Amino acid sequence: MLRRTESVVEKLLTNWMSICLYTFLRESAGESFYMLFRAIKHQVDKGPVDAVTGKAKYTLNDNRLLREDVEYRTLGSWKRLNTLQHYKVPDGATVALVPRNVKHHLHDSHDYMLERVKTPMLDDGEEGGVRLWHLVKASEDSELPKHRRGSLRERGGERAKAIPEIYLTRLLSMKGTLQKFVDDLFTAILSTSRPVPLAVKYFFDLLDEQALQHNINDPETIHIWKTNSLPLRFWINILKNPQFIFDVQTSDHVDAVLSVIAQTFMDSCTIADHKLGRDSPINKLLYARDIPRYKQMVERYYADIRQTISASDQEMNSALAELSRNYAAEVNCLVALNELYKYINKYYDQIITALEDDSTAQKMQLGYRLQQIAAAVENKVTDL
């Protein structure tokens, strides 16, 4: 349940959680996440980064590791501004604007076609075009005839397998540098020392009620429901896309590090034990010793939330009303309601029937209220 986004309910849940957790992000978890993002960017930018492949000397992702020793020097934070004196322009000099000497070849469509024919196609490297590289050239394997590529792979197999072991210490060093920031973020997300967001408590209680109503006694199933609804649906999306909540520019090499941390958080929320061996991805081996501790944090988080006092419908409605008052000017409610009504109108009869059969919906008269809305919007015939 809640693994895919095929229905409007799952999409609504994602947006609902995002709105309800905005204050929690701003006041609690946002600072830890921003500090982690800045730490990653600072560490990655300390060393060389390939402008073409995005591979970096300092990273957590072995697929984006710069596996060559490139000489480099730190530029520092000072950059001198050039003035006219640097360009040997004396005081009182006369400056003239000279038009650029540009040859115009495209006089008519015939000449244009000739120019296109004469222009070499340099984009396709396999056809002998130009291939860009920055610090390290890509594998030359694709330039060889097909009958020679297999033998080259066989000869380079041992070397390719040994490279990660040589640079494993660099990955471990990067992990050690970021460890405190990762721990702080996970603690901020999974801590119950301060009040848990009301929306999380309310929705988790709803899942517990649904499990009880359908005679589902397996704790692993309920754990999976909660994991799919909050950590995997909301937090993983935020961890992989910091630009969603911060005014920052992301890059491939920073995204590569964030993806490893997001995968670690995802593994920590699952119940199944991941058996790791020599052939396991290095990204998973890096946090193999930390994941059991993170799993305990997740389990304790779910247990603590379940033991707290339940959130009533009135409390949830009051919290949502306060959100509406605080951010009413920042969203266009009419547009959102119109798009939602388009979906409701498409399945109007089925929704009315479902609301009339549900006991909770009957108490709240949701079917009656939906019929009123339909009548107001498009004068739909009702049995009022």
C-alpha cells in the first residue's frame, strides 16, 4: 500500500504531508538538512571535479569517484578584480567601439542549405566526431572494433575490480567527515523528544485503526504502511531534491552524495536485513555498521508515536485551519479545488456510493455535502 502514485489518494497524501510538515521543516529538520547540504558541497568542492563526467575526488558514491590522481591547488576565497590598468589602458586614452568583423554567408535559403551540408557533424563520437573530456578521458572501449572490445574488458576486469579497494579510504574519509551531519539530520527527523507533527500522529493512528478494522495483526505490515506513507514518500524526496525547500543550486556530484545518504535512510526504514558480501555495492558497505542503529531509531520513532495521546478530529481540523490562515495568500485554492472537482466529477457516482456506505462519512454527511457542491458548481440534479 502507498508504494505507487497511480491514484489521486496517494498524490493527495504526498501534498498533504508536504503542507502539514512545512512548519516542522522550517523550525526543526530544515536546519540540519541545510547544514548537511553545505557540508557536502564544501567537501566535494575541496578537490577536483570533472566538468564533463561530474566525477569528484571527494564523494560517497563510488560511481562518481574520480579514480585518478589529478594535481590541483586550492584557489582560495580571494579573487582580484581587474581594472583598466591591468589592460594597459592609460588615463585619458581614447576608446573606440569597433564593429566585429563577421562574414554573413546566409544570404538565401540556397546558401543556407550549402552551409548545412558543409558543416561537419561533430556530436556523434562513434562517427569520428569530437568527444569532450576534462580531467579524465572516458573509456576508449567504444572506439575499438566490436571483435576487440571483449578481450579488452577481460584484460581490464581485474584492474577495474581493484580500483574501488584502492580508493576506499577516500570514501571512508568522506563518510567520517559527514557522519555528524548525517546523524544530526536523522535524529531531527526521527526524534520524539519534541512534539511530533500532529499530521504524522493523526495519520499513523489512522493506519493503526485500518489494520485493526481489517484484522491485520502483523506488525511488519503496519511498519511498511507507515514507512511508505512518510519516510519513503516524503523524506526521501526531500533528501534527493534539496532545491524543493532551499534556494540552492544543485550539481551532479552533490546529488550523487545525497543519493547515497537517501538510500541509507531508505534501508534504515525497511525491516528486511540486507545481507552484504564482497560483491555488494560499496555505497551500501559504507553505512553497513550504521544501519542497525538507524533501524532502531525508526522502530523507536514508530513505537513512541503510537504511545502518545491520540489526535482528535477537532485538533486536526484546527491545525489545518491555522495552516490555511497562515498561507492563504500564497496558494490559489480555487484552482486546486477546480482540478480536484474535475477528478470527482469523473467518478461522481462511485464516490457518492462509497460515501453513503461509509459510517464515518455518514456521520459527517460527506455525501450530502458533495451533492451540494455539485449542485452549486454545475446545477447537477440531486435527490435533495
